[in-house]
Amino acid sequence: MIADQVARVLGDKARRSQIDFKYLPFSTSSDLEIQGDPDRLIQILTNIGDNAYKSAATRIALTCSIQDNEIRITIADDGPGISETAKEAIFKRPYQAGDTKAREVGSGFGLLIASRLAQNMNGRISYKSPFVENSSGTAMTVAFDRSVFKSGPLISTTKTR
């Protein structure tokens, strides 16, 4: 359910700016639950989604999957990507890309906060940049080990109607 909520908000925001948005929910029919605070998970995904929105040229995708015994939520964009000089620092200190279209101005703390929150929930954030074939874009993945499952529907694969 949380991924669905974030997808709705990010999708609406993208469409208002004429950015193509794709959402691929979990393919399994059972509910997925992880230990943690649902509000913090929303904050993690929103921070990453906002960065994708600020950087995207024409496309954003939110993809949910289960791979290698992990629950993964990936948000990808086709923007300029993360510069080589910034790659070491994006999760360690405030970071703002200098070459985005700046649809919105941020503080630069989004990825730092998201990374720390994910760690507090026994998760991690990784990225791939460049992501798109033409050497641009970024894909940020939030991953949680399936062994961390506890009660509380933080991520649900139940489709909303």
C-alpha cells in the first residue's frame, strides 16, 4: 500500500509537468510486511521520488520487486545522472545536483535523510548512475531483507481499486 500511495503522488506530480510516469507494483499476490515506521518509509520514498522528479528529462519509473531475498523499490529517472565527483558524497553529506532543471529547489538533505532512515529500519539505499543507455539517468533502490519481516503492513502488494 505504501508504494501505491507514493506512486499516486509522484505520478500526479510528474504528469502535471508532462513527465511520463510508470509504476510497476509487486507481482506477488500476498502481502509483504517489513519492520519499521510506515511514515518513515513514505519519507524515504518521497525524498528519492522528489530527487527523480527534479532531475527527470522525460521519464520516471517506480518499480517494486523481490530479488535475491530482498524487497526492493526502485525509482529511476532519465535525467543527467550523478556526477563522478558527487558519487562518494551523496549519502554522507547534503547534496544538490547542479545540473538539474530545478523544477523545485531543495535543501540537499533528502538522500542523506533517506539513507539514515533506511539504515534505522535495517534497510539500505543503493544507486546506479548512469542508468539509461545514453549514459544518463539514475536509479535509486531501497532494499529490505525479507528476513526482517514483522507484523504491520508497511509495504503491501494488495492492489487498490
